[in-house]
Amino acid sequence: MGFRFIHASDLHIGRKFANIPEPPDGNIRGRLMEARHGAIDRLAAAARDGGAAHILLAGDTFDTATPSPGVIRQALSAMGAASEVTWWLLPGNHDNLRDAEPLWDAIHRDAPANVIALTEPQVRELGPDAVLLPCPIAFRSGASDPSEPMVAMPSEPGVLRIGLAHGGVTDFTDSGGAIAPDRDRSARLDYLALGDWHGRMAVSDRVHYSGSPEQDRFKHGRRGVCLGVSLDGPGAPPRVDEIETGTFLWTEVGLHLHPRQDAAAALDKVLPAEGRRDVLLRVAATGWAGLPDHAELHDAALRRGPDFAHFELLTQTLGTEYETADLDQIDRAGALRLAADALADEARSTALSQADRQVAEDALARLYAYVREGAA
């Protein structure tokens, strides 16, 4: 099988998910936080199942520089329980050496023997046939290439060289620096394990982002994975297997509508049929809809939303078609009709910005829905 290890990154243990609204009868933030901690056990299982003795964490193991003592101790305890594997923890931009100095002091002091903090850019032995070349992040942001020290790190002939770094290779702008895309060649690496990009991405045959083992955004549209990497010998191409580790699926689906369509039925067609409790879903509606269609769509979203861990209906790019008969249902005369006509005029006005027209459209759709509910 060659030399085999697990490559993971960006666990962000302790993230609070303040951007996710908490429903009155739910605990989605707590479930998401627990899933991030639970990724430790799932990584350990991936290592056991694949015969890997090492788990390389390429930065941002913790979400902040100052996680609570409980978050730190519980994470270290979970790693220590997987005593058959060695965990290698690299400081990333969120838990960088300068801002998180007390965190790394605590890990050095309290970590079990199988958890090693990589706070120095120096060669570490992974066994008789492989060495690890770690490049910890010193500051949250910087202009230098954090992987540069690998070039000068020595190793014996015939030994596998595995690099571990955190940062952007292409155009990522919120991390520690721009890693040279040919770093595997300049540092004579058999594999470069990278963190910072939360989605899975292969930069080249030898340079890979594993992505977060537990996703935290709608951008990537799949559950998190780690990578099982096998190296047969120096110079041989690595074998990289994706191993699903994510509990939650964060995904966005499109919903294109046209007037007088059955909006509720159209919504049902794009919703996942199974596993909804572990799905965070955004539905982005486009096209055109009449006022009754808008009301039907929002009613259907209210009915279906509680099936999911989190549900958002986005209607910013859904246009509204206005018919006199629909406005008559609001009121044929009087103050409500005057308000409805004024909002319809604003929604169609080319003198207003798109944002202001959208506000008018939303207000008119809400007015229609309120009146319809009152008449029911």
C-alpha cells in the first residue's frame, strides 16, 4: 500500500455559526458546532479504515485564536482517544502563532502524546521512509509565501518529502499569503497538503486542498471530505482518495418560475427527497411570477422549511408580473388600492434603482399576502 496518511484541514472547531438564524424550536447552531467536533472521530475512522498512521491537519483546526478551555481540552481528548494515529496540527490564519500563542502553549502543555503541534518550520520524521515539512502561519495575514521555507528543508536521499501549509495558491484574498503553484517542484515534494480553501480542489497531481471535513458554507454544494493519500515511493505519483466525512450538506438550488405556474409544485420538484434534517438549503427563485404566485411560493416555503436543518428562499431575482385582477383582490378603491398602485408604479419605474424597485415589489407581494390571509 505504500506510505498512507490522511490529509484534512479547516476543522474550525468552536465556530458559533452566528450567521445562521436559530429557529424558535430548533438548535441548528448547536448541531453544527457538534458536527465540527464530531469530525475528529470521523477522521480517525478514515485513518483506521485506510491503514493510515498519520492525520495531517493543514491549518485552522480551531476557528479563533482564543477558543474556550473546554473546546481545546475536548478536541485534544477526542484526538487522544484515537491513540493508533498521530495527529499533526499546523497553525493556520485563524489560529496563527502570534494571535493564538496561548492556544499553542496549551496544546504543547496538555496534548496527549499522539498530538503534535507544528509551531516551527522544521523537518519532522513520519517514520523511516517519510518526513514532514511544515510551514506554520505566524500572522493572520501577510504578503509572503508561507511555504517558502520548504525549499531549504533537508532530507535524506530516498525519503518521501511531504509538505504541509496553509494559504492560497490562486486568488484567495483572506489568508496568509500566495503559495507558489510550483512549490512541489521547487521543494522536491512528493505531496503538498494544503489548507485554507474549504472546498475540495486538486491544484496538480501532487498539490491538493482537502477542504473542510465538515462544510460551513453554501459555496461548494457537497458534503465535506478528507483525503486518503498513498505514496509508493519518491517520485511516484500519489494516489488520492476522497473520503466523505461531512454530516451536513450545504447546497443551493435554482427555481425558475413563470406566471400562473403552480409555484408550490415547482418548489417541491427541486427539493431533495431524503435526509432533509441534515440539509441546509437555499432556493434561488428566478423568472417571473404574479402576485398570487409569490404568495403561493412563500406559503409553500413556510410549510416545507421546517423539514430542513436550515431553509432560505431567495427572491431578489424573481420578477413580478402585475395584473389588474390581482390588484383588485387587494382593493378596488380606497387607501389599500392607492398604496398598491403606488407600489406597482415604483416597481416598474426606470427612474429608481434595482434595489428600490425590489423593495417595492416585496412590499406589494406582502400587501397582497396580508389581504389574502385576512380574507381567508
